[in-house]
Amino acid sequence: MSTLFLKNIRSYLNFPVASLPGYLQSEVNDYLSDYPLTQHVDVYLYDINGTMRGKRLSVESLFTLSKGFYFPLSVYSMDQKGKVSCHSPAQPLNDEPDHLCLPVPGTLRPSPQDPLHTAQILLTMTDNHQAPCQLEPRVILQNVLSRFHQHGLYPVVAPEIEFYLSSPQPEEIRGQGCFNMENSTARSAVFNDLEQLAQVQQIPLTGIVAEAESGQFELNLKHSSRILEACDNVLALRRLTRYVAEKQGLKANFMAKPYSLQSGNGLHFHFSLQDVHGENVFASSADELNSMMRLCIAGQLALMPASVAILAPGVNAFRRLRKNLDEPLFNSWGYNNRSAALRIPCSDEGNRRIEYRLAGADANPYLVVATILTGMLYGLECFDKHDLADPQNAAPALPLFQQQAIEQFAQCQYLTDSLGHAFSQQWIACKLSELAWFESIVTEEESTLS
């Protein structure tokens, strides 16, 4: 579609004539060239729980993107049920002031529900001084990344997301075993649609793998040094998978522990670090980790107890992390060991990396990655290269219940400073509010004991 034709469309539909910055003008023109029937655009943010919050506007809004949109700051104080929770009655969040939100370049994509007629674009919030909002998870991750860049280091990440695909009707549970290639017609249709729509949304989905449990699968994303974009894709892929499954009459469940007697769903991240020349600074032989890798592992282990509050954002997530009431399912580190929280996968020297396996699949990927990277920074800035203990002696005492985790998070100044004081206080307030609500519920099982 030519620029002249676009101008004619704008005139015909009475679109406002606006001058967009070059990068936005090009992005809008290219998008409408590919999707000329677009009627609406969804503008949205992700809250602290990774929930999409936004509104649908007419397509003419694409031509005034640079003016931005307004959303209340309280978006970042919402708990998982959408209730606003503030850590102080005097906090400005209670007044729900609107803040200017600007489009994130490169995120104009078709909506998964109606790609021909509806576009979507991610926003980022600014504060009263037009600086990035320090309560926004994406901004928090950007702040942590900038600290690595000051060290001349550039993280590379590859996400893996586990989920269950189930029918609304009760079905017989059959063990499928890892890497099973046989699927029902409905599941095959979900995977085919998912691959096609992921390509439309520019999500680099590289694999769909069967896990050991019946109906459990893992989505693999391509490794990338574009960390913010990788986390954008995790959230977009979760949303897309739910939609595609629903269209086929199935349900995609990313809950950390959806079934009592089956394995939970994890959000795993494979990490490495590159120098300014693009070389992997973890590169080392299989039988001896180099000092950079040892420092990063030592830092992650040291901050792991405080990190659990972010990696397991709700009561249910702790069910995944416990073998029983006093024993964690994951801890320590190890070579090629899936029971380790930090796993060193099989690879050649150039692809040496760490797999961080602790987070639940429903956690906010921006905050998970920011927390993991903070642990690496802690090791690089505060540890000696000989500080990494043997795996048998390096198992940190992890909190097994949410109240304990929140308390340990609140007491870890290095982590709360890294994520930001304002955010950390708000996170604690939201999670304590959610926990109080959960503890107020009398379950059906309890009633049967009376």
C-alpha cells in the first residue's frame, strides 16, 4: 500500500493528520500495508502479575501514537484479582492519577483473536517528569540490564514455558512420557495453529515438546540477547496459547501447580553472558566452570531464598516448590541435573550456560529475569571466584510458604534495591493482601472435617 493511498484512506475516514516520528510512521505504514482491513488497535500494559491491562481504540489512533495514551498508575498496584492494594494509605496510588504511556517501538502486531481487523501495541508508562515509571516491571528489567552493560556484559536468554492442555470434559489420565510424538486431533490442531499465529505475531517459537505428565507440554523460544523482547514474547505466547486452545475447545493452563498429584508448570530460563565482542564469557570445559560462571552461580544461590517471593508469586506456586512441608523440590546447582534449581545443561564449550528452573509458569517474566540477573550481579560484585561451594554443600534453605518468602524478600536489601524500593514495597503490599484474602477462605475440604 502506497503512502498516497494511506493519505486517501485517512481523508476518507476523517483521520486526524498527525506527524509521527520516523520510526513510528514507518512501522504504522508497513503494518497497514500488510493489514489494510484493520479497524481497531488494542493499546496495553502488563501489570506486576503479567496480566494485560488496556483498551480498544479505533484504527485512527495509529496516526497519533506519538501523543501517547493515559492509564492510571494504579495499574501497577493491582493484585491478581484486579483489586488495588497500596502499602500506605497516603500513597498517591490511592488517588489513581493518570500517567502518560508511550508506544514501545517494534511491538505493533496483529491481535491473535482477529488479526485481519485488530492490531495491538505495547505501551510503557512515564512518571510525572516523563521518565520511565519505576513501578513498571519492564522498566525494572531495563534498569538491571543497564548495570550489566556498565560492566561490558550482555545477557543472552532462552525461555521455556510449561503448561497443561486439557479438555473441559473429564478424561482418563494416561501417562504420555517425555518427547511423546502422538497427539489427538484437537491437540495437533492447537499446535499447528499456535505455530502459524506465533509466526504472524513474530514470536520465535522453536519447539513444542511433550513432558512426562499426561497433557503437559513445553514451549521453547529461541535464545536472544534482546532480553526485553524475549520477555514480551513469553507473555504474548501465554496469551496466544490460551486463545488457540479455547478455539479448539481445549484449555491451556499455565498455573504453577494445577493438579495435586501431577508435576507443576515451570518457567525456565537458560542464561549466558556475552562480552562486547559477542563472545560467551561462560565458555569453559565441561568438567571445570570458569570464574565468571562460578561467581554468577554463587550470587544466584546466595539471593535465592529472597528471590522466591518473586519467582513464586502466589500460594499455589509454593505447592510446586515443595516435596512435602519441610523439603524443597529444587535446590542447589548441578551438572545435567533436573532436580537442581540451577542446572548446567549438556553443551559444547562455546554454548556453556545456566538453566534457572525455580520460577513457576505463571510468574511475571520481566520480574523473574530481573531477579535472576540481580543474583548474577551479586556474585560478580560481591563474591570471590572461589566462593562457589560443592553442590552437596551449597543448598540454600528456601522458604516453602509465601509468608516466609515475603519476609525474606523484604530483608534482602541488595535485591530490593536492585528492583527498586518503591516497587518492592508495592509488591509486598499486593502479595500480603492476596495472601490475607486466600487465608480467609474456608475450603470445602475443611468443611468436611467438622
